[in-house]
Amino acid sequence: MSPLRFTSEEELERALATPSDALVADFAKGTGDLVILGAGGKMGPTLAMLARAAMDAAGRSADAVYAVSRFGDAAIRERLQTAGVEVVPFDLIENDDFSALPDAPNVVFMVGAKFGAATSPSWAWEVNAALPDRVARRYRDSAIAVLSTGNVYPFLPASSGGASEDVTPAPIGEYAQSCLGRERVFEFGAQERGTKVSIIRLNYAVDLRYGVLADIGSAVFAGEPVSLATANVNIVWQGYANEVVLRSLLHASPDVFTINLTGPELLSVESIARRFGTLLEREVTLVDEPQPTALLSDARRCMALFGYPSVPAETLIEWQAGWMQAELPMTAKPTKWAVRDGKF
């Protein structure tokens, strides 16, 4: 049986929103408010709460953290307000006038459209590539940390160690192509207007309520088969991912700072599934022949700058198993990490 690290969502969110000494030290170097665009998504709430906690610990209680989103979930809005985050309900797609958004020297852009991109590609391009132009113009004088994805890279063999930031993007499918479009639009703002930009290519954050481990663990727990077609995967603790996004603001530059964000381990999907089988006391059913390539990233540059993740993959697997055994809440939003044709 696996150890139960968390007994509630509140405990999990406290862990995700507790800043490291390094994050507090970085925040102590800066000043001014922070605007988080798309703060109502999966990563946004804990990132906003983490930023608020780090600001307070750095002696910047007078600086505000603004969370901007449509906020269809009232519970998320309430949790943010309780944590001291300023909530700004705003639809970035429907509103043409961004002048009502708070001014701030620091901005995190987290808005993205992934699922449904195959059936409505124009929507993906509007959200992932057209909207960034309006944001880049509105916040031309700010430092902007832009969430992107490792999907912009080509599939590579595990023996390669994954794509470094120097690998030429070769996105597969409308979603990944539009995400590269997002990057290019912010790069244009940096080149033409001198906007300081950092681009963070993430894959894949683990929150326990969702993520690659939740997908594989849930299949094992339910007695469902696990496909080995995509034989390897990268993951990273979301607490670390949140910190890197925020700390990247100090590296934002008109030359555009680009970083891969994932864990140091290149994991075998079969090994993950079998480990879950042991922890959850379930038979494991594996299907499909492993393909020679996968979507993998080399995050050595990230770890050289920001240190190694505080939670290794084995611990995350154990936490995930304990979370499921305790029947704690899951989002029921699969990552579709194993998709190989780019159709999400």
C-alpha cells in the first residue's frame, strides 16, 4: 500500500502554494504588481496563491497579485480571494478593450486552447495565436512569462534525451502549430517593441487531481489497459513548475528567454504502470507495441538555473496512488499525453 501524503485538496493546495527560499529571494529582488492572465485554469489558481505567499514572505505585501479569468467556478474565485489574491473577472476573448485590465510590471500569460483543437482549429488559433497579439500590445512595457508547451518539438527517440531548447520546433497538428504561433507573436512584440519575454515550454505538470500520473494510475486502478504506443514520458511536480514560471520573470528579455520545464527523469510508461499495479494491488494490462519516438524534453538548462524539482518522480507516483486510494477529488480531464497525431 502506498503512503497517503495528502488527506484533502486544501492540504495539496497549501503544498503547491508554499514558496521555496529561492522563490522568496527572487521576489525580494523585484517590485510592483503581478497580473496572471488565465488564472482560472488548472495551474492558475495555485500559481496565483504561490505568488501571493512569496510576495508576502519577501516583504512585498503592498504589491498586488491580480488573477484574471472568466471564473466560471465560484469556488476557485473564493479560494483565491481568501488567499489574498485580487480577482478580476474578465473574458479575454469576448472583450476587445483591454484598458480595464490592471497595469503591472509583471505578467504571466496562461491562456490556452488544447482540447477541441482538432474539431475547431480556428478557435485554437484565436486563443493561442491571435489573443497573444492583443496581450503583447497591452503589456508592451511589462515583463511577460508565457506558458507554452513541449508539443512544439518533434517526436524524438528516448536515446536522444529529449529535445533541448536548441532543437528546431516541428509541431504536429493544429494545437501544437498554434502554440508555436503564440510564441512567435510574443517574440514579435519583443523584437518590435522591446518587451521583455520569457517562454516556458512545459510537459507535463502533476497536481494529483490531474496529469499523466492520474491518467495512468486511474487506468490501472480501474482495471483498464494502458497503451505502450507512447513508451516514454516526462513529468514534473506542479509546485516546481509554478515556481519556475514565476522565477522566469527575472530572466525575461527582449532577446526572449526560452526554457524547457519538466522533470529530470525520462520515464518508462510500462514501469509507471507496473509501479501503480504494485501500489494499488491491481493486475496491469499493457497493450500496443511501443513506438520508437515520443514527445520528450531535455530540461537541463532549467535545472541549472532553478535547481532540481523538490519532489522526484517515484514520490509523485506514490502520492498519486495514495490520492486515488483515498478517493480524493479528480478533475476527470485527461491530458491526452499519449496522442501521437496532434489531434486533441
